[in-house]
Amino acid sequence: MNNNNQVILAVFAHPDDDVLTCYGTLARLHREKHQVYVLVLTAGERSKTSRDDVRIAEAEAAAQLVGYSLINERLLDGKLKYNIDTVALIEKHILRLSPHVVITHYPQEHGQGHQDHVETASAVVNAARRIGNVDWILYAEPPIQSCDFSPSLFVDITEYMDLKKRAISIHRSESTKPYMWPEMAETRARWWAIQADLDDHNHNRFYEPFVIVKGLLRRNGTTTLSGGDTFI
């Protein structure tokens, strides 16, 4: 597949999940001429800070900073289920968009994370693993750290860290939550850079981490980023 034609699809439960987990990566891939789509399953209407469609409006503004496409299905916030209907809905978008890479939540089970994230992750993996053109399925970093998150892929987003902080700041309706502080995202990204690459100069670099659920390097092509680096 030609690099310019590759499609990236990120599927999340709520309107701010993409900016917290993988915004720098999405921005980098978009700059490299990939077609980037973010599918948000709910409008986040059950949040204590939610008013009308404010969270969707914030998500659209954050998407416009980069220029990727935002799709919202408006399922019920807090009531997402891993069932045949949710899997079929996600499968419909995967078949329509033909993504090469699919990104979703890291499932923090047993009450460690949001139940919608767990249900979404299961539905995404179920749908994506059965479709031949999806070569890579990735779990993105959870907004609240858990002891069992052990990433196997890191993406350098140093050039996009300021953009990520701006995108997080756009979500003003959620700004009272500590994990929505831009400075917190910067600290975490710096820490991941040090963990991924023990270089003396990496204290000034920023990485986003992922867990590889599925990874396939086909014989006739790879996905590349700037500088010729092979991406997953």
C-alpha cells in the first residue's frame, strides 16, 4: 500500500480520549499524509461538567487543530456494552474506511478505569482483528496510570507536544480533572521518552506509548514517518 493512501482509525468512548492518549501520534501521522479518522462513540454527556453538546464541540475544535476527521455516533455515555451491536457498528466504520492501523483504549479492568473504555476496547479488537486490511491494532496510554500498562511501542511526538497541550486546553469543560492538565501530559510524555530510550538528551523529548495487540509487517510495504523511520 502506498504510504500516502494509508488510513489510521482511532476509536474511543468519549470526546477527549484521543487528545489525552495519542494526539501527538495522530498529528504526526496526519502531517505524513496519512488519512486520520477519530471515531467517538458517545458525546460524554454524563460527565459532571457536560452541558449540551459542549464536549463534542471541544473535540471538533481539537480535531481542526490538526485537520483529521471526527466521527461521533452518540451512543449512551456510561452505558456502552461489548455486544454484537457495538461490534457491528465499529465493523461498519472499519469496512468503510479500510484502515491500516486501528488505535483504541487500553482496557483497565476490575474497576481501575472507566467501564466504557473497557467495553470499547473489547468491541474494537473483536471487529478489527477479523478484517484483513487492519495490520496493526494498538492500545493507547490510559489517562490514569495502572500498574499493568506495559507499552511495547513508543512514538516520538516532541514536535507535537505543544500542539497536544493546546488540544487538551480546548477541553475546558473537563479542565478541573487533574489528568486534563496540559502540564501533566507533558510530564508523562517526558517520562515515557526516558523509559523508551535511555539517552542523555531525552529529558527534552516527548513520547507517546502503546501496547501492540496485533502487528503485521507485510512483504510488500511498510508504514513510514519522517526521516525514513519505520513505524510499526
